[in-house]
Amino acid sequence: MTKHTISPQSGILGDGFGCDCGAVLAGRMAAELHAAENGRCSACLGSAVEQVAPGLTRGCTVCAATGGRKEQITWQLAHTEAEELITMTVVRGIVAGYDGPFHLSEIADTVRAGFGLPAGRLPVGPRVRDLLLQLQAAGEIAMLSAPDELLGTDQVLYRDPQWQRTRTLGL
């Protein structure tokens, strides 16, 4: 079996991509298509690694760090299912039950338990995080956490952020 891990390459004709199979690919779209055609993740191009910030990498979250297309599709379907199941109404209702501060993990655990989902069944944490950030943008909740880590010069990492309803903050 030929390995199809694609990596960025600079050459005479400009920036492009090269595959372990010897293919030279002009541009990201061609690289993604080649990866998909060969059963590799089109996000990490089969490398199983994603660059979060310059100099900081982690396992690809799109294919569960496998580099495979099957895992990528499975994960994308799970994200879609989570979006349909875990709605703003669900998260807003859980948040309404908190008088004081709450962590992302507490809301995610409540959602998981409420739907009877085993850990890893759906991407509950990322979906809940996205909805909490929407509530924050709407002014319904305020983040109380300071960043846990600075990534590069303009990105921060929160491991388990804490929020509070704005009514209880007096805002």
C-alpha cells in the first residue's frame, strides 16, 4: 500500500504540496482532493497532526489523530448529530439553573447525563462550548476565567472556562 501523507513544499513555482507517493500538488484544494481520493483526512492531509499556532501542534481533531478519511467522516457526522441534539434551548435551560459560576465541563456533563450519552459518543464539550460562547456574545453570560495559556501572540487557551449568568453579576 502506498502511503499518502501530504506536506507543504516550497519550490520554484511557489508554494504547493507534495505527497509521499510522489505526487506534486499545486494548492490546498488539490492537496485536499488527493487526500480524500486516497482515504486520508482532508483537514490534516493524512499527517494526523494540526498546527494550532505557529510552533504548536496537536493531534488532528478532525480525524481523531489517525490521518484517515473514515474517521474524519465519522467525526463530522457526530458533530452534525450533536448540533441537532444539543440546541441553544437545552443549554440555556441548564444555565438558567445556576445561580453562581459554572464551568464548561459542568454544563457538558449535565447535557451528557440528560441525554444518556456515554463519554465519546458525541462531541458534547465542543458543541456546548460553542453555544456558551454564543450566550456570551449575546450578553446572557459573562466569562470569569483568565486564559490558561497563551498560544503565539494572539491566541489563548482555556481548558475549562468558567462563566456566570449576567443577571447574577448585576450587569
